[in-house]
Amino acid sequence: MISQKEYQKFPVLIQAEISKKIDNIKKAAYLEDHAKSIKYYDEVLTQSARNYAFTQDKKWEQRYREVEPKLDAVIKESIANGNEEDHDFFSRIDEANLALVELEYKSIDFVNKNRSLDAINTLESKEYANYKKNYAENLQEYNLQKKEN
């Protein structure tokens, strides 16, 4: 049998549990939004680098340079604000992203040196494709893991 004193603690315990659950939901939604932003920014960067390599139109380089720091910031925020598992996923995404950004800037530099064919070859290289695959797989794995929870 529950004592009157124990019974009176229930509302406080229930409220604390509800608050904890709400905080967890907010954090999960925050990170899910970040994962969507990461995917979006990655696509913008990929297409901007490719478009610049193929067209040599400076607007694509400018767009790339404007968006790249935004992607980096979102990834860093995700690493900082996630739990240990989130930290691992976003750290792997960050590693792949850093490698991709390095290759994309290399491609941009080639275009700026009137070496568009080298830029295209960089973006179509096996190394670039492997990093893109790794990046996409980690993001997909993160999304699947969140759906399971």
C-alpha cells in the first residue's frame, strides 16, 4: 500500500519525467533538423563545385564560398550538442566533409587557373566518389538509427 506521503510525490515525479521526455524530443528534433540542413548544404556545395568546373561562371564559386562555412557550422553544432552516439555519427560526417571540401577547393583552384578539365577530373575521381559515398552512408545511417529510436 502506498502511503499518503509517497502518493503526494507522484505529481512531482511525473512532471519531472514529462519534462525530461520533452527535452529529449526537442534535442532529437534539433539534431534531425541539423541532419536535414547538412544534406541540403552538401548538395548545394557539390552542385556549385560541379557547376563552376563545367561553366567557369564565378557565381558558382561565390555560392560555394558562402555556403561552405554554413555546413561546417551545422556539423560542429551537431557534434557539440549530440549524445555520444550522435557525436560519433557527426564526427564521421565531419571527417568526410573536410576531405570533400579540400577536393572541392582544389577543383575551384584548378578552374581559377584555367584548368577546368583538372577540376572536372578531381570531382569525378574515385577518391571524391568514395568520400561522397562515406558521407552519404553516415548520414543515412544516422537517419535510420533515429527512426528506430
